[in-house]
Amino acid sequence: MRYFFLGYFVLIALVVSVAGFRGSKSARSPIEIFNDMDLQAKANPQMSSDFFASGQVAQEPVAGTIPMGWEVPAVAASAGAAPNLDGYAFADDYLNTGMMGEYYGDGMPEEITVDAALLQRGQEKYQIYCAICHGESGNGAGVISKYGLVPTSLSTGLVADRAQRPDGRIYDVLVNGNKGLMEGYKARLTLRDRWAVVAYVRALQERVKMPAADVEEAYNAWEAENQPAE
């Protein structure tokens, strides 16, 4: 019987030493019998890695990668008689890169027609991918600004200066991302949608320059023109 009680007290001492007293606090790391996946052999995208030559965990997609559900077009989306604007970039001209030689170009590619439909498409894509950071009006007051981040204002400042940020530069940042936290959207936006967003950003910048009365008048005219038929 004495061995039973001895073993019983040893068990209690073991449980108390491992689990600790209820409500007690300690700066030391807890002893985990079952870690419930708190400690995993994983790598976060922003971590460094000795496995890859780039030294980064997050790797660039294989060249030519397209989203699931899409197919590589039979004809590359390059300048020509019938460019595939609903495909992805496979050429090195201005339409696909925003570059003219070694410099960023300005203005819409000749394959892109800027009309109400394109601007509406640009607004839709902007609201999906851009407004959360840059704000619905492009003023930089998006949702993430409430959490200590300061996104770039697209409607004022350096971005709005076409000499410093021509259309090709905005296209390049939209497609390939920026040096900050912004990722590239080349795998999510087709050629037509990319230039539609660029056109819509320019429209936001022009809206800032307009007097409030002119903006209201233009909006009322647009709303009357696009009012659905009864």
C-alpha cells in the first residue's frame, strides 16, 4: 500500500511540475506535451531561405504562368491586326509592358479604345484590387490606412504628375508591383483590364482638378444617360 501512495504523490508532483499551478504566470516558454500545431515546420513568404538561389522563400511563378481556368491564347497578345486584349502579356511591346524601348511610355496603346465601357470596367477592377489601399477616390485613405499603413495617393502628388509617372509607369506598377507592400496583378488582370485601370486612375486625377459644381453636373449627366429603361 505504501508503494501506491508513494507512486500517487510522485504522479501529483510530476503533473504539477509540468502543468504548473492554475493561474500562475511565467516568462518562460511553456512545456507542451501536445503542441496542437503551435510549432510547425513551415516557412512564411517573407522569410529568407538557403534552399533557393534567390535567398527568398516566396518564388516568382514560372514564366508564362496564367490563372486556373484560363488558357494560353493561340495568338499572342501583341501589337498586330488582331491583338488578344482578353489574354495576358506574351510580347515586349508597349501594349504588353508599358515600355517604349528603355523608357516608360505615355498615353493609351493604339489597340485600346478609351470609352465609357472601358472606364466602367476600370472602375470595377479598381474597386476590387486597388480601393482597399488607395481609397475609392484614389486619395490614399483606403481601409488599411486605419491600421497604421499609409498607401500612396493616386489622385494627387507624384503619381498624378505625368512627367514623373506616365501611363506606362502606372501600368508597370499595376502589373509587377512596387518596392513597397503592393503586389503585382499580372496574373489577375488581362491586358484590357490593366489599361482600363490605368485609364480610370487618370479619370480620378482629372476629377480632383474639376470644381465641385462641374463634377456634380458631369455626374448627373452620366446618371441620366445610364439610367436603366423602365
